[in-house]
Amino acid sequence: MIMSEPDPFITAACRQGFSAEAATAALATLRLRLAEHGLAERLYAYRTAERGPGGAQAGGEATRRPRLLLAFQSADAALSFAQHHGLGRSPRLIALSLPQALTVLLQRSNISALLIADEPAEALPSGLPPGLRVARDTLLDLLNGVG
């Protein structure tokens, strides 16, 4: 019998004191919201030399400011957005599953929300694209059985 890998989000939630059942329910709720918006679970974010996933800066005083993990439905959309907005000289893409993106949101308190951009993301000339926003507080409420 082949054992499956534990879900990274459920593992991270359990390490932070939440039950596996609450984490499983929260993940199911967010998967349903994603499906209702017609969004896929395979996501793409960008990294720059100066910043982490979705532009979250790694280290330094700037990490105290709330950040946003911005994810896209396609690698092309993520790279296009990063280049259009001048987010680093050579942004690199990272592929994330929904559980991986939620794990980042859960583990990094300086990230206030996950925004999964609608396609096509290039519709807006500046600012953030529209999409499904999952606030860190909402995720914590789901893990606590609220909402």
C-alpha cells in the first residue's frame, strides 16, 4: 500500500496548534471558494532577488509591514505582471499548490492576505488585479471553526 504525503497545510496548521480536522475543513472551504470563482488550484507567484514569493521581502525591517502573497493562474500572467510593474530585474517564477500558498499565509504573520488573480491579469494597467482574496484573519477564523 502506498502512503500519500501529508498535506503541507494540514501539517503546518497542526504544528501551530490547530486540529487536523479543522485544517481539513478550512482547506475544503477554500477549495470550494476557489472553484466557485472558476480558479484552479495550481498557482504561480514570482520571486525577485530582493523579495520572496509574491513580492514579500525577506529579512530586514520592511518585513514588519503587512504584505500580500499575489498568485496567478498561469506562469505567463505572473511573469507579465512582475515585468510590467518592474518588480525586480529578473523575477523568477515559483509554482504553488493551494495548500502550499495557504501554508505560507499561515506561517508568515507579515503576509496579511493571499490574492489569487483572475485571468487575464493584464486587464489593469496599474495596481493589483481583481481576484479571490483570502485574508490571514479569515484563514485563522476557519481554522478556529468560525465562518
